[in-house]
Amino acid sequence: RNWSAASGFITDLMRGAMIYYEDTLFLSGNGVAKPTGFLNHPATIAVARASANAISFADVTNMYARTLMRGGNYAWITSQTTIPQLVNIRDTANNNLWLSSAVTGMPPTLYGIPVLFHDRVPGLGSKGDLMLVNFNYYLIKDGSGPFIRVSDQVYFLNGKTVFQLQWNIDGKPIINAPIALEGSTSDTVSPFVVLGA
């Protein structure tokens, strides 16, 4: 009965649901009838954590050292649960690596790379609580949709309306394994580097 008044609100909710679900799949999808995420992909390098349930200067430096240095669009992706760790990371000269956005209005940075927070990222202490990703190496293919269907029959006796939202999308890393450095083939790098558990 209130559809005309609620249409804008419901449209925004559906758009948000699509975006968050896609983000989750691009991060951790298993590739079975859905995108293949980069968190557990064979091309991803997991860097061993120096101390359990913590993020240290050594962790951030080791992750940065394993990135594929061929330009691109890098970003740190992390959970809000890591903020107390990240804001206190100091190098060996006791300089704080975290650059706050309070003055510039820009995202905070580590090593000059933007830090993006997402609530679908594993919490502090879990594999992938901090990731360094080059989005240029992740391919997304939008398909048909979205298609929206509405039914007032499913829960007719309760006076409820059911909305169904469907769309087709695929995504996966464009490399299948870490890349050996030309000058040091025993060392590998990747556009997808995560902090281990």
C-alpha cells in the first residue's frame, strides 16, 4: 500500500545490497556460479604475521615488498577492527606510518597508498585482515540485469510483499599464480598480497 512512498528507499536498499554482495564475492567468492575472489586465489601471496592478533611495521613492510611493482591502482583494504593497530604503526626511527585524513579529507594512507575500510573483510588476527591489492589485475564482467520481481502472494495472509533481485556478474584475478622477479627468480610478487593469520 505504501509502495509509491517507499520506492526510493527500497531502490537504495537494493542498490546497496548489490554493491555489498559483489564486494564480498570479489573478495572471497569461490568461483562456483559466482565470481572468484582474490583472498584465497592461487595468485595471492599470504605474508606471515610477526605476532598473533597484531599488525606491525614488519608486517606492512613485508607485504609491500611482495607487491608487483608495475604501476596500477593499489589500495590497502582492511577491517575497522584493525584501526587501533594501524594508527600506531611506527618504523624503526619511531616515525608513525599512518597519515590521517583529518586535515586533507583524503583516505588515510600507509606508504602513501590509500587505506580503504570494508565491513566484509575478516577481523583483526584473521587471514586477510589487511590486504594490499592492485585492482588493475582483477577483471569484472557485468552481465544482464538487474531484474526485480515483486510478489504479494508469498506472504499474502501476513500482508507482506516479497522482492527478488537477480543479476549476472563475474570476476576473477587475471593472473593464475605469483610472478617470479626477473632479477631474483626465487622471489615472487603479486598484485594480491594479504596478511596471514
